[in-house]
Amino acid sequence: MKADHPQAVNEAPIDFSAATMAEMNRVIGLFPEGKEKSAILSVLHLVQDELGWVSVGAMNRVAQILNIEPIEVYEVATFYTMFHLDPVGKNVLEVCRTGPCQLVGSDDLIAYIEEKLEIKVGQTTKDGLFTLKTVECLGACGYAPMLMCKYQFYERLTKEKVNEMLDAMREASKS
Amino acid sequence: MARKLLIEHAAVPGITTYEVYRKHGGYASVEKALKTMSPEEVVEEVKKSGLRGRGGAGFPTGMKWSFLAKPEGVERHLVCNADESEPGTFKDRYLMEKLPHLLIEGMITSSYALGARRSYIYIRGEFMYILRILEKAIAEAYANGMLGKNILGSGYDLDLVVTPGGGAYICGEETALIESLEGKRGNPRMKPPFPAVKGLWGNPTVVNNVESIAAVVPIVNEGGEAYAAIGIERSTGTKLISASGNLVRPGVYEIELGLSVEEFIYGDDYCRGIANGKKLKACVPGGSSVPILPHYLVTKTAAGTDRLMTYESLADGGFASGSMLGSGGFIVFDEDQCIVRNTWNFARFYAHESCGQCSPCREGTGWMEKVLYRLEHGNGTLEDISLLEEINKKIEGNTICPLGDAAAWPVAAAIRHFRDEFEWHVKSPQEAQTRNYGLIQVPLEA
């Protein structure tokens, strides 16, 4: 995260696509006048949907859009764990590591994905296709072990299912 | 077969659409409330029902509603807490995904009772796909005159918005949720003032769990008394239980409160026993924050009576030999599970999720995680076990919100019931790395 750097606020705000801007305006409009800041999490999700992560330049632009100080965006973006504050791979695999998943094999699942992708938790594959992260409970405990990628839940995972999932993601990334 | 008041129609094809939901009796509570009842009468029915908050705390919903301040000319809000993040809990997700209109119907009927004209559903960001389902359902409700201006010609207006979180367990705490909904970090607020007086944007606000709001639908349709007739003592109605861990059939079940724990774990209609023919070692019956129970206290209380799925029975024996119904996150451990590893796992969760505002929680959760890590990895000492108990006492009760307590209780309970297993990790660290302790013995005094 570069937001703590003294130069952070000087990073030029970047522009978002017209489609992202339209959606941002829609979610901001869901709140009463003067309460636009309430849409900040929706807006940051949209930023991440477009860029894959949330850069300082993007946060500076969000501050302009919501008419708030950049620090108000940084403090929110750094608090909520869903926002990637550094560049990530095309597919971020977020594996649940919490108790109920651990009871049915999330430790093995994480080790297997590490082995398959030849990376450790927190790293990105050389081809930039995958980043592996562990996260806390995603609310899928009865269908464990599981992971989330691009808001999609992959549940009751086995080695076979992981292989299929990775292949499908590789295939999808070609197009 | 037990009655299902909430998820009976969950498997009906197309039930996520307005049309099919309506055909199955949907939105009857809105019609009944808006056309034939005053807001006060709706509150009265909820009070009569005995409904207790389904998010975990179990506070009577009707009473919470009656605390809502109603100053002239000040807007009020109903906020639905759909930030389901308590480890072991996934019932709200099920309800919203399968029956989005049930939540929306409950929001309309409840908002009417509270006089709220702008209500919000705050859903955890990871459930973005469910947010889309809810958005679609809300649009349908608007299109059919169930939301917006002058609903069903009653003169009552309501706008409903669903908005995501960003991945923070703490936002399930109601004042942290409100902060988050205002676009800030999820730091819980000091109480008082309670949200009922000063909540969202300083306006009087009620925050209720998804399941509590959904339960208002059958309560209004059938009457509070009919609802209260189900269950035992102060545990009325039905409850969604999220069953996970080493079970033959984990998943979401709607039970009538009062069902025996034995029946829930082993019954054909429910979880069908422990997976892979193993034995039950322990159970966390109400989400990761509640005390763990060793096998001999799961289906029976310390007094030898049958343990029931009720607020009272699960708490029977207090923290010495009982636990809590909590959110209904029912986590089951088989004989091969390591209690020290699991305790460390949950401690890591709380250390990760502490908002960092109060020192006892911020420092204490991290400290506990480190001590448990070294115990689990064979580097602990016997003093570490007493150290954990000490840290525990310094967190509990000394923080703004209950996350500190939620972090402390599971550790205290694990040591209370599984001290032998903790000591074994210290005395036989190498053995503890290669195998698990197995079932603990029933203490003679138990």
C-alpha cells in the first residue's frame, strides 16, 4: 500500500470507463443528497472490478467523485479486506481458512493450490493469471472447503474440482 | 415433520421471481399490515410472538422495536444486518439466495411498523452475487407497487436499498454496521446513545438480522400468539440452523425451537450423524464466539437432562458446562480434530478481525493468537496456558463492543474443557505434531 507515502496524495487521479462511471453514479444516487459518502464501498468495488485492484490514483479520483478528502478514501480502503491495494493476478483465489473449513480440509486445499500453482499464499504466478490469498470465513461453512474468485463461490472442493476450476480459468483468460 | 415458517418454499422453481413468490402467498403480510393494521398493532404482534434476535444476541425483537425514538419531523430507518460473517453461520445467505422476496416482504412490513420510509439492507461484500439477486427482487417489488410511493393505496411510502460491505466481520456489530453504512471504517460506537435514539446519520434506527426480519412475515400472517405456540419457554418459533463440520449432511435446516440436540445431530431429517462413522468429539452450537462443548455435554446437560435446541437449554450450566444458541452456527468436531489447532484458528480469526479501536482487544487478540500458535506448533509451556487465561480476563468486558468477549470466550471454554489436550501439546510436542489427541475422558465430577 502506497497511501502512507507522503507523495500519495500527489498521485494523479485516474479516469474510469464510461460504464463504470455510470454505475458509480447509479449507486451514489441510491443515497439521499448529502450522504453520497455512504456509497464509498460500492464505488470501491466498482473500481476494483475495472482495474483488478485499488490504486492510490484511483482512490484520489474516488475522493473527487464523492466530494470528500482523499484520506477518507484511504482509511476506508485500508480497513476493508476485500480491496486489493497492490496489483494482483487476473484471478484472485481467496481460500477460506477459518475453523469450519479447516475441520474438513482447508489446510490441505491451500497446500494443494500452492503446489499446483507453484506459489505461496500472498503470491502471484509468473504469468500473472493467479494470485493466491487466504481469507476469513466467507459464510459457506456447510459447503466447505471453499474459495471465492470474482465474487463466485467454489464449494465442496476436491483436488479434481480445483484442477477443473484452474483449467477453466486459464481457458477463460485466453479469450 | 416440523413446521417450516421461513424456507418451506425454498425449492419451488422460480420462487426468486415476484410472480411465483406471490402465487405462494407472498406479500400477504404487507397487504394485511398496510390495509388492516396500525403500525403499533404490528409491533404488538411481534412482541406477542416472543421473537428473539436471530443474529446471535437473542434480544427480543419487539422490545427492541419499542425502544425506537419517534421525535417529530425526524426520519427513522430500518437497517437489515445481512453482514453474515460469524464463522459457522451461513443461514442468511441461504435465505436471501433462495427467497429474496421473503426478506423484502419482511423489510416492508417491519419498516411500516417502525414508520421508516428509507430502509437499507447492508450485505457483506463477498455476497455480491446475492446483492444482485436482491436488487432484481427489489426492482420487481417497485414495479408491482410493493415499494415506492403510496404502497397498496395505503399512503405509506418506502424506499429500500441494498448496499455491500467490504469484508469486515466487525460490521456485523450494529453500530459498526451503521458507521460502515455512513461510508466510514467499521469502528463500533460507544453506547449510549443506542441506535434506537441516534443511529444512521444520527436518526433513530433499528438494526435487525435477516432471519429476524423474515420471521416478521409469518408472525404478521398467522399472529404473534400462533408463532409463540411453537417452541419452549422463551425460545419461540422456528430457527434456521447452519450445520457445518464433520457431519454426514451439513447444511441449513429450519427447526422448531425445542428440538433435541441428539435428534438434530443424528436424526434422519437433519444432519444424520458424524461423517465417516467417526465419534463426536465436541460442538460449538452457536457460531465461533460461543463456548465449545465437549462430547459429554453436547446432547446432555451437566445435570443429565436432554440438551435442547433452545436459548435456555444450550446455556444450561452457564459457562461452566453450557454454551449459547447464538446465531445457530452449529459446528461439529469428530474425534480426529485437534482442539488446540481449532482454538488457535478461531483466535487468529478474531485477531484478524479486531477493528483495533480498543487496546485490550487489539493487543489481546493478537497476543492470544501468538501464544496459541506456539502451543499448537509444539513450542508452548504450561505457563502459556495460564497466560491465556490471564489475557482472557483482561479482554473480557473491557472493550466498546462484544468482539473482545467473542474472542475471549472460545479460548476460555476450550481450556476449561480440554486442558488435558493443551497440556499434552506442551508435554509431548512431537507426538502432538504427528497425531491428534482423540476423545477426552469424561471427568469424574461431570
